[in-house]
Amino acid sequence: MATDYFNEIETHFAMRRGTPFILSAKDWALMKKWHGEGVPLPVVLEAIDAVFEKNETSGRRKVISSLSYCRHAVKELWEDRKNLYVGGEETTPELAAAEILATLAQRLETSEIGAPFAARVRALTGTVPKIEQQLLDLERELLDAAIASAPGEVEAMRAEIGAALGDTSRIDEKTLARTMEANLRRLVRERFELPRLTLF
């Protein structure tokens, strides 16, 4: 769903900024452009990470206040990854996808939370965009299962996120809830050592 695509990008960007954040109309137009061009969500998220990591390790740390800062990184990364969609010289996209799914399933099998999802990941078939959407749905289920399995730890994580965000009194509830959720899912993924379910 397009709304999931937009929400994931918005919450990931806010999480990397470390503050609740409302995207501008210009940022929304950029996300719609990426969606319309078929840029996969994991490519956008990886590009955002790359921009923030580069900024954090550079001597001059800029305040990244707009998604526009990431547009070149998204374009470059998508150019690099397109061969998976159209097929490289050695293999078809579907064959490459099957190999990646097998690797993801193996990684899931090493985790008590992830193990029940391994067979479902291994069984996915179809075009690369279709598999990518199914993986997005499965990842949501996987993280929900992880959150439900450790209520005490999750409460501690929520408290940690709240403390890190500081004063949120001027942020509307919807934006704050999305930021909290994005941060929680990141911490849960790290705590349970769950892989991001993507072909990219």
C-alpha cells in the first residue's frame, strides 16, 4: 500500500533525525515521485541511512531538515540496484530473488522469534516487486510478534525512546506516535537480531 510506503519513509527519516518530524509538501511530492517510479522502500531507507551516516562521520555535521537532502543518494542507489529488477547478465531477477529468500530464511531460523517465519519467506514466489511487498507485510508481522513476546522489555524500550526524544509537548500526537513506533521497531529488530526482510 502506498500509505505504508510513505509512512515508513517518514518515520525512518524522523528516527534518523532523532526528533519527531513532519515532512513538508515538497518532501511528500518527492516520496510520491519515488513511489511512482517504482523505487523499492528498502532502497529509499538505505539511502537515508547512508546520508545520515556520511553526515555523522564528516567533520561538519549539517542539520538534515528535509528529505530532499537524500534525493541524490536514492537516485544513485536505485541505479545500482535496478539490475535485480530487470535481470543481470548472469541470472534472472526471479532466480536471484530465490537465492536471497533462502538466505533470509536461514537467518530467521537462528532466532526463536524468526523461526516460524522462515518457511513462509522461503515459499514466496512471483515478480520481484510482488515478493518485496509480501516481505514488507511479513516483516510487520514478525516485529509485532517480537513486540508481543517481551512486554517488559518493550516498556523499557519505550521509556528509553521517550527520554531520548526529550520535550515533545509541541509535537502533534500522530507524529509523535509514528516516531515512537519507528524507534521501537528499530530497537526490537536490534534486540532480537532480526534481519530486515528485503531483497535489497
